Amino acid sequence: MEPTSKKFKTVDEYFSTFPKNVKNILTELRKTIKQAAPQAEELISYNMPAFKLNGILVYYAAYNKHIGFYPTSSGIETFKNELSDYKWAKGSIQFPLDKPLPTELITNIVKFRVMRNSEKAATKTIKK
């Protein structure tokens, strides 16, 4: 599961490049994000799956030993106390492939990102 030079057009096309066990984890993550942000639009951005609603909410990608989850720095900063079990940095979290996805944590992060993006969009509308 090394980075590829192939340019993906759809999320399903991206998923199709992974073995079944990884595809199942990606599918669970996708479903969790969709449930947390049902109005969000799914797309490929930076050649990885993403969701946007009033701007990008989250990106995610599969690697050899983990799923990379990218909820921007605000998503990390707000939930850093809940991330102690995971490797994380300013804008990314690594969910190991050999452990269950923390769907409740992911849901909370996505809902926070929806709220944050909605607040930013409202502020822009007021300034106009």
C-alpha cells in the first residue's frame, strides 16, 4: 500500500486499490463520517478521500500500517486529550489497522468540524 502515481477520480476507485481488510476499515470510516455529516459532499482532494461542507471537513487515506485521518489542526487541538492512544501531529491522526476504529471519537471530531466550518461560513456572510 505505497503511495501511487495513479490519479483517482472517485472514492470507490481509491478504495478498490486496497486489500479487503483495509477496504472494510475505509468503508467503516466513510460511513461514520457520512453519519456525522450527512450534508457533506464526498470528493477526492490531494488524491485522497475527503468530505467538504462550507470548506473541507476531513481527509483520510490508507497506509501500510494505519489509516491517516486529517481533521485539520483545529480538530486535533480540540480533541488532543482524547488522542492519547494514537500517534498524532498538528493536522493528522494515525489509526492502526490492527485496532478497531474509534468511531465515537471520529464522529465527535467530524461534528466539531461541521460546527467550525458553519461558524466560519456565517462570519463570512455577516462581513459581506
